[in-house]
Amino acid sequence: MIDVVRRIVAKRVHDPEAIAEAAANRVRAASPFNDKGRTMIIAADHPARGANAVGGNPTAMADRGELLERLCLALERPGVTGVLATADVVDDLLLLGVLDGKTVLGSMNRTGLAGSSFEIDDRFACYDAESLDRMGFDGGKTLTRICLDDPATPAVLENTAKAVNDLADRKLIAMIEPFLSVWAGGRLKNDLSPDAVIKSITIASGLGRSSARTWLKLPVVDEMERVLASSTLPAVLLGGEVKDADAAFSAWQRALALPTVQGLVVGRSLLFPHDGNVAKAVDTAVGLL
């Protein structure tokens, strides 16, 4: 992978316009779905929040060469439809030429750094709707954490609504990942109880002047049938960090049967599985679809 990294760096130094050219020449996905009518997106926007840890390794996602190698392996597996990442990662993948026919979703807000005292103040400092449209991508994703005790929350909601509007105006998907969050012991934690997830869904669903192109990215929690009954917006299931792969796959499979669920958006658990076999983990997830 060292030679690949050298080629990427050489392009960045000597031919920075190659990124825009690769985007312009990219074959766009005809649909967000695979031939089974499902979406399977590989997420890799964690490092931009300083969230590099996987399991007991605090810097697992910080080796860019290794991350790209795993991403390329995941993206070439049958049934995988696309990627979700920040511009630095997407630009690397464009230079590697691995995004033809793939859905590309850009991560839009990453300033709520993991473990920070300002984590709820998650400003839009990555992709915006104009750049996503210019690059020929398919949509943008927002992490929208709602903390009823944090005065930064109204700005989070306002900025999310603006992103929804700007994306809808350009006929791009607005994928909102909402959480009801609480401060506990100086750390921001997401409340994954069914009632809390329901409240986050109903709040997020109402943001913006149109919901026509809004999707939800949601955790798999208890009572998913009741949870997902709270909105008619298309939903994708997020993976998060998985400790028990069999239990996670089983929970995903049950939730995938519900009417609003369109597929999966999974990152760490597929890119860094416990047994190290990325292809097997991705194929197993695709098999659930």
C-alpha cells in the first residue's frame, strides 16, 4: 500500500486538479440501490471527528493507507452500493478510481469532536450542498445530536434544516443521523432507549421546508417496529462498533424487514471486523439484504 500512498501524494502535490477531473469523469450510480433493491453504504467519516478507535486499538482508523486498502476491498464486494466519507477520504478514493458506479455521500458536519466539551456544537465545516452537487455526488449526511440541556442544540437543528433545504434544492439526498443525547460525567452520550430514538426521529423528520429527499440513518435498538413506526421517511441502519457480530447481524436482519428500511450504512464493524476478514464481514452484511 506504500506505493499507492506515494501515487496519491504525488497527485496531490503535482496535479491537484486531478481530483476534480476524476470526479467529472466518474461514472455515476444509476440508483442508490443494488440489484436486490437495497442500499449498502460503507461509512468512513469517523477520523474527521477524531474517532479513530476500534475495539482496543485507539488509532485503528488513523493509518490512511490501511484504511484505504480496507475501503477498496469493501467497495469491490458484490452488492456494495457506495461510500460515506469526508472530502479527504473521498478525494483519495477518486484518485484510486474506485468510485465508478457507486453512490457517494459526503459528511457535512464534523466539528463536534469526540470527547470534547463542545461536542454538541457540531458545525458544518466539511462538504456543503454546493460542493456535493458540483462534484457529481448523490447527497450529504448530517450528524444531528439533540441535547435538551445544551444551548448549542438550536443552532445544530437550524444548520441541519439549512443543509436539508440546500440539498433538496439540488435534488440530492439529505441523510440525517439523529440522536437524543445527554451529558453524563462530562461526556456526551447517546440515549439509545426506544422512546429517545423515537423522539429524535420525530424531531429530525420535521427539519427543513421539504422532506421529499430526506432519509434517516438510525441505530438498531430494542422495539424497532415501534421505533420505525414514528416516521415514513426512508431509513438506513447504522452499524456502529460491534462487539458481538452474530447478535448484530441478527438484529440488522430483523430490522431490515420493516417497511421504511432501505439498507445499511456500516463502517467500523465491516472495515475492522474482529477476525480481520473484511470481505467476509461485508459479504455477510450484504447477504442480510
